[in-house]
Amino acid sequence: MNGPVDNPIDYESVDYFTDESLVPDPYPYFDHLRSKCPVTEATPFNVLAVTGYAEALSVYKNPAFSSCVSVAGPFSGMPITPGDSDDVSDLIEQYRAAVPMAEHITSQDPPLHTRTRSLLSRLITPKRLKENEDFMWRLADQQLDTFIDRGAAEFLADYAKPFSALVIADLLGVPDEVHQEFKEVFALETVGELGKEAPTTHNPLEWLNEKFHGYIDDRRRSPRDDVLTELAQAKHEDGSTPDIEDVINLSTFLFAAGTETTTKLVSSAVRIMADNAGYEEMLRRDRSKIPAFLEETLRLESPVQSHFRMARTSTTIGDVDVPAGTTVMVLPGACNRDGRKFDAPNEFQPDRSNVREQIAFIRGAHSCPGAPLARSEGRISLERILDRMKHITISEEHHGPIGDRRYTYEPSFIMRGLSELHITFNRT
């Protein structure tokens, strides 16, 4: 893998939220921030950027940080000025409901977050996950069948996106007859698009909310023998029935987050495998190496590039004072390349001993609930790809020759993922 290269960008004045020059390779910028301090002010909005591994863990574990701005970050609209008070908890609660994405689990704090997380375990049961994995094996073959005879594919459109969307659709019981509609609508979204005020003016889950409201409301009035009815009838730990909005919000967030992260994981893994001689045969000879290969993919190309917290009380991150009201931007993609934690952090090492300690799926109370599902999707996808394809290579026509590849990435400050990936291959 190629590491960071010299770049003429003026990192001191760059706006992380709008500057498209960072999209192809943000890692030199992250290295620049970390060289100043693993916790340092960044961007014109003066967010406190966290690029260090240990520092990120301290944020995840510290109850002084609220998740109310998890997606919105400095665009939350909260009239809170850092330093005005040593405790802004009351102000956060006063304005929380108006923050974009406030209704979703990612933006909640305890005790509400604890209650919602508990409900999640009742929506997605071990039995349902096992049934969904059985579906994945069939779906992987069905999706490969759509292009396997061509010997070439644009991997995101032909496999990663539809596979990820349909896995989540099946898990949540979305009726088969609307699967295509779900794929088409959700494929139009870019979460956290640069230069757009997406976090404040547009909720990418609104369409899904409307769909699931209809499904859950219908199943509560007329139960059927299907997964949506199980979702509609799920209970809290105390036996009470959750509001319909709670079930809807969990369902739609799982759909959105699951589709995004898995698409990016699987496409990155295939790019790395196809772009490095020997990896395909290594995995083909020993399939037990696939999970570690996926973990190193998550470390090197973390799908979630940034997420946010707000200090509800004055606190510290390491040796850095953090006034109450400060917006903190944690950068998992930077923290996973912290040389204090990972040796040769910009190199892909499929046998890295501590790779399972990567934090692409975050840690603590807000660790990604769909992480096991994403890992299963990645493992099953690589298994079936290796079963049915060989000599997988990157298309030089689209991406240039070895040593001078040209890849395009989604222009997002929240997520990190390829816009397209053209490959060629032979059938096994």
C-alpha cells in the first residue's frame, strides 16, 4: 500500500468540511494534526480534533462527553459557547431535540441510549441473525450471477451496494417486492457530502422513516407471521411497548448505517486484494486468514471517517483541557494510523498481531451494534468471490497502471469510501 505523500495543501488553513482536495487522501492532513498534538483545534469551526488512539478511547469512556452532536458536529445549531460555563448539561437538554439526527440512537445519551440499546437486542435476535446469514450466502451468489460471465465489473454498483442493502432489507423484513425501490433510493445518498449542509438541512433517513412507519403501524394493527411483525411487537426490558417512532428510528438507522459501512468495507477489501499480488492466493489457500484481512482493511480504511461529541462539563482529554460546550471531532481513520499504537501504521499488514484493537466501529457504549453483521457480510462476500473468481485485478483502463492508480472517493467528511471500483477477473 502507498503511504502518505508530499502534498502542497496548506493544512493550517484547510477546511476539513468543504475542501475536496482532502478527499483522495486525507491521511497526510490527519498526520499533520497529530504532529501538533493528538488533541488539537482544527478547521475554521475550531472543533477539537482527536487523532490519537489512546485519546479517542478516553473520549469514548468519559461520560462528560455527550453524543448529542454525533452526526451534526459543529452544524448542530446549538447556541452554546465553550467556556461560558463549566456545565452545559441543561442547555444540551434544552436544545437537543432540534439537533439533526437527534431521534436516532447514535445521538442519544444514557439513560435513553441504554434503553434504546436494550430494545435493539429484542429487535435483532440470534435466531434472526442466523437466518440472515443463511440469506447472505444465497444472495452473494445471486448478485455474482448478474455479472460473473462478463469477466469485469464495477464492483460497487454490481455487488457491494446491492448486496449490503438487501442484507439489511432481509434482516429487517422489508417485503421482497420493494427491495428494488430501496436499493434505488438509498443509492442516491452521500452522507456528510462536502460543501453541503446535509447534517442540518436534510435527513437522509427521512424516506426510510416514512416507509417503516407504514410497515410497523400496519403490523401493530394487523399482525402477520413475518419479521416486521416481530419488530412491531418488540418490548422494552420492563415489558412496556415502545413508541412506534422508537422502533422506526432503530430500523431506519440500522438500514442506513449497515448499508454504508458494509459497502465500504467490502469494496476496500476487494481493492486491496486485487491491487496487491499474492493476497488473493494467500486467502484462497487459507480462508481462516479472511477475518484478520478484513480487520486490517477496517484499520487502514475506516468507513467512518469522523464523528462528534460535545463536552457537557469541563473535562480533559489526556493533558488537554476541554471547556464545557466544546465540540470534539474523533477521527477513527486517523486514530487507527497512530504509530504509537500500530507499527508502520500506513502499511497494510494482513498478519498484524494487534489488528483486532482497531476502532473503526468505535468503542464504549456507542460501539457499532451492526459490527458483527458487517464482519459476516465481508467474510461471506470474500468467500464466495474466491470460490467463483480468480486472477482478480484492478482495471488499468479505469484506474491506471500499478504504481500509478487513480481512485475516486465519495466527497464526504463523515464517511470514507470508494465512488467506484472497476475490476477484471476470470471465472473459476
